[in-house]
Amino acid sequence: MAEVAPPAPAPEPTKDIAEERAAVPAPEESKAMTVVDDAEKAAATGGSHERDALLTTVATEKRISLIKAWEENEKAKADNKAAKKLADIASWENSKVAEIEAEIKKYQEYLERKKAEQVEKLMNGVAKVHRAAEEKRAATEARRGEEVVKAEEAAAKYRAKGEPPKKLLFG
């Protein structure tokens, strides 16, 4: 009798799948595969060719699922990286704006001090002009008073002599 060789065991897809799982994290949303139902039907019929084809499609779908999970993971990483970068940019912008606003405030205070100094200087000038005007008024009033007294004395002298002044005003 010839020995019948036992059928070769199907390649173990679990080893490849285990390696793929280690390389790529599982997707966040897992889908129920309807192919499993087909695999049970194929196993029930017993066709080894159908079973191999079914296992191949299951492996392909699993690979596609892992690739999709990897893609989603990479997209999430890119989104997180961009969000962090945007937050850093916003923080940098806020600090620079605050720095510039502080400089503006400092400069405004400086200008206010300078303005106050200039106003004070000009007000002092106005006060000096008022003082000088008062002094000139006082001097003019004093001179007028002296001239009035001098005129009164001269008039009294002329009255005492009974002579008119030599220099007439209306003459």
C-alpha cells in the first residue's frame, strides 16, 4: 500500500498577523467582518481551494484594515503636531504682542513726562511774562506819579511867581 501523505497544513496567517499587529496599532474603530461568515460556510463545504481563497481575502482585508489604522494614526499624529505648532505660534505671538504693548506704554509714559515738562516750562514762561508786565506797569505808574508830582510842583512854583511857563503847550 502506498502511503497517503497527509494534506499539507495551511500556512499560518496568525504569525504574519501578529507581526503586523506589533508594527501597527489597532484601529480605533473596529469593523465586524462579514467574511468570517463566508469562511464558516466554506469550511462547511470543505473545499480547500475555496478555503485558501477565503483566507487570502481575509488576510488581504486584515492588511487593508491595518494600513487604514496606520493611516488614521499618522493623520492623528500630524493633526496633533500641527495643533501643538499652532499653539506654540499663538503663544509666541501673544508674548511678542505683550512685549510690544509694554514698550508702547513705556514710550507713552515717557512722552507724557516730556509733555508735562514742556507744559511746565511754557507755563513758567507765561508767569515770567506776567511778572515782567507787572514790573513794567508798576514802573510806568511810578514814573507817572513822579511826573504828576513834578508838574504839580512846577505849577505851584509858577503860581507863586505869577509867571506863566516859558514853554507853552498850546502855543
